[in-house]
Amino acid sequence: MSAMCTLNPPDLDLSPFETGIQDAFQDLATDSLMPLRHAAKARFEALGLPKPRRQEAWKYVDVQGLSRRNFSLPRPKDVEEAFVEWIYPKACRLSMFNGRIYNHGTCGMVQPLADAVIANPERLGRLTHDVHQADDALSLLNVALALEPYSLHVPKDQAMNQPLEVVIHHNKASNSFPAFYIELDENATADVLIRIKGDKHSVGSTYLQGLIHVSQAKGSRLNLTVLSNIAYAGYNFFNTQAVLSEDAQLKLFSTALDAEHFRHRMDVTLAGERSDATLNGLSILSGKNKTHMHLRLTHAVPNCTSSQQFKAAVGGSALHEFDGTIFVLKDAQQTDAKQLSRNLLLSAKAKAFARPWLQIDADDVKCSHGATVGQLDEAQLFYLQSRGITEERAKALLTQGFCDSMLSDTYLDAHVKRYFMKRVHCALVAATI
């Protein structure tokens, strides 16, 4: 039995992308998530596709190009086994191919979201409430159309014995919606790594809209790492939404290495006193690729801290955009918030846009923000060359140092750091050619 869902009104002149969405809604199968899917569908219809000319957050994103693409959900036969290079020697492992799970390791805290909400109906109600407040239309598509959303739930006072490592594969058949819902109960801890990768068969019709939904109770701790390590033509959009309760801590690190269109929106709300969020990011671009990092961090209550640091090394005729806003609400006294965006241009045609924002409605706060866009330091280049290092080698060393410092300053496990540094080096070679 399927649920009949149609876009309203049906007689609009729809783009191929929107027509495909309409067909996908009509073919949704009935499951325990239908109330959530219907709510997301209705909210999506109310918002419509993003409009770059009217919405600053989408100003540099090729939404028109996306709307011209064909849209369809993957079929069961599009799922296939793929070689996975796991980073952690021991981890709870989850593999996805074209939006469907093909390998679910033995981890008792991980299960399909459809099963999780049957055991906990209140969770479904909370998720549905969040949908009604959402303002990002494409993330709502994920909520409505994710074929196999998965849940990680860590009970009170417990910690995962090992990290959760998730690998998302997609290729030419893919218009996929990977979704992960993370819920940490009081004093729970977890370490999650999510990697997105394409393959040599990927083509321009690829569209991925990922979602990470995080709910942290009092005293919980979450380390969350997202790596987009893909060199294919297509759209790769990810949304991370997190709400932190009292004394909760979130450390989020987002890395983008060479995708045609990558956008990661991070919405974090500090909703409990003494909660803390650290958001870091690293982007390396070459060719004509585009990366967009959009942050919305809200201090809603007093005595919370946050720190943001994002770096980008941009080569070729690529474009990087950083747009970060810190909201300090009226009651959020004793806020301590920092934000920094640093962008390194490696070629004459490379572009970087940095827009740090502060919106402060409280009067007893410590807030700072800053942004830099520039080239390699001429004095440092001269110093290295004066000691017999070639200009090309000097530029490579300074650029590598610019990126490696971000990795060395993070919480990342040693295995993850080694993996990242190898990928960063390869990406930098492409960016500096």
C-alpha cells in the first residue's frame, strides 16, 4: 500500500527536478514515519525551492542548474556491494549505496529510524515538531524522501564502546537522501564519522541531500566528523541540525575535498546552560568546483560557549563561500562566542567570500568574529627561498602547513588524522597545479 502525496497546485509549470519530486511523493510506501514525511512534504510545499536572488544564503549556489536536472529515487537494483576502506580498525560500521543500506554492522544502538519511533513514539512527535520550524526546503526533501533513515540512540550514562563509521557511496544512478538521527540521553557519549564518496562512474546528474539530526540531553558529549571526499560532477548538500541541553558538548568538524557543488549547512542551538559547541571546517578546491559552508549558531540561554574556525584553500577558478551567523538572544547573558574564517587563494581566478555575522540582543557577552581572504605571505616565501627551497616547493610547504594546522588542532583520532592528511595532500596537489 502506498500513500498518495501530491504537490499543490498540480497544474504548475514544474521543472524536471520538481516533476520528479512530485512523482517520488506519490510513490512513498507507508511506514511508521508517514506523519513525519507528510509534515515535511507540507512544509516543503510552503517554502518552495530556494531562490538565490531573494535569499542571501543561496546567492552563490546554482539552484537553477539543479532544478533542470532529472530527479528520481534509486531502485533496489541500484544497490550493490562496494569496496570500503574503513578508517577505524574497530568500529560500528554502516554502509550505504545510492540511498539504501547494504551493510549494517552489529551495533545495538543503531537501527532504522522507522523501528526506533515505534519503540519511542514521543521521538516521532519531537521530530515532527522540528519539521514545522524548518526553513531549509531541500533538507525537508530528505525528511520526506529518505528511503532508509537510520537512528543512533545512546541511553543515559552510557558510551558507545567504539566509534560509528558511516560510508555513503553514490554513482550515476544516484539521487539519494542519506539521513542519520542521533539522540544522546543524559551523560551519554558518542563518536561518529560520516564519509561521502563517489566513484569513477559518477556523472553530472548525481544529487545527494544528506541530513544529520542531533538531540543532546544534559551532560552528553558528541564528536561528529563529516568528510566529503568526492571528485565527481554533481550536487552534494548536507544539513546538520543540533540542539544541546544543559552541560552538553558538541564538537563538529566538516571537511570538503573537491566536489563540484558541496554545501554544508550547520544549525546549532545552545538551549541549556553551560552547553558548548566547537565547529571547525576545512575546504580544498580546484578546477571549477564550489563549496559553501553556512552556519547558524544560536545562544538561547545564559552561560554558554562556542567556537568556530573554518579554513579554505582555493585553486583553479574554484569558489568558496563562508556564511556564519552567531545569534545571541535576549536572555543569553554571559555568552562567550568566537568565529574565524580564513581563506587562502592559490590562483588568480580563485574566489572566496566570507560573511561573518553577529546578532546580539544581550548586553553582558564576549563575542568576536573575523575573516581573511588573501594569498600566501610573500615574506614567508622569500624566507624559504633564501634557504635554497624552490618557489614551487615553498608554496607547497606553506599551503600544506595552512591546512595541516587545522587537523592538528582538532579532537580527531590518530587514525582519522592520518587518513585526512593523506587526502588533504592529494587535494592540495590538484589545487596548486
